[in-house]
Amino acid sequence: MTRLVHNNPLDRAIVALASRAGTRAREVERFLRFSVVVVIGAVVDLGTLTMLQATLLPPTSDLRVQLATGAGFMVAVINNFLWNRYWTYPDSRSRSIRRQLAQFTLVNAVGLIVRTTLISVTYAILGSMLLPAALPLIRLMRPGYQPSYTAEAKVGTMAAWLIAVIIVMLWNFFVNRYWTYSDVGHGPRHRH
């Protein structure tokens, strides 16, 4: 199936950058688009996580951290599926949207397990290392600042989240590319 060519500055920049990859230009273009989708998804994910930790799920227990990070992840998965289906892989239509959503969700569920485990194991350690290191800088901007009892957990959660996002992004790209969206070719992009 032919693919629509989008004529906006971001698409033009991605295509220009990817064209430097020679025979792998199409795959590089997909990876760059996927990376943009990950950034959008990260904003959705982190925004959801931050909102939940500030309201319904303050990080007062491991379970609350897991629930907040899991909810943010799932909202981002839905966002990312739609962006990837219609922008990163618009030429992937030989499978139904239901099948692709099921595959995408399964790949992301494995990513969620990896991510949740990584965050659960590292957030307290990272928070206890990073908050004390950041306090002098914070106090330059806010003299007299005293961290709340959840400040270490919040800082640690965000640091662990960042590490996990990078690891899971690579997992998600490669498995989705070669399983969920395996019906797209490796050749040059179609222009119509």
C-alpha cells in the first residue's frame, strides 16, 4: 500500500536526516518517527504519573509508585499505538487494527513488566542518592527548602522512570518493528 507523504517541517527534517543512511534510510526514518512518538508518549506518561503522584497516588508505598507508573504507561501505550499506526507505519495495513493493537499491547505489557520492576527496584536508591546531591542547587533557588517526606521517592521515581523509558523504548521499537509491523517493507518510501 502506498503511503501518504506529509509535507510539514518535522516530516521533511526526518526524511532529510534519514536519507543520509543510504539503503537503510527507510528504517532510520521509521526509527526517528518512532523516537518522536516516544517523546510524545513520555510527556503523556510523565504528565499522568506526576498528576497521579500529586493527587490520588502520592508515593507513600511501593504499590502506589507501581500503580502511578503503570497507569501513566498504559495511557502512553494507547497514545503511542495511534501515533505509530497512523504516522510511523501508515503502510502497515495487511493486519486488522485489532490484531495490531493486541500485538502492540502484548509487546508493551512485557515492557511494562521490565519497567515496573526496574523502577520498583531502583527508585528508593536513586532518590536517596540524587536528592541530597541536588539539595544545594535547590536551596540556591529556594533558600530554606526542606524536602517533604515523599521528595526522595518522587525524585527517585523520575530518575528510574527516565532510565526505564530508554531501555523499554529500544525493546518496543525492535519487537514492534519486526513483529507487530512486520508487514511493511524495507525499501524506499512511496511518494504519491
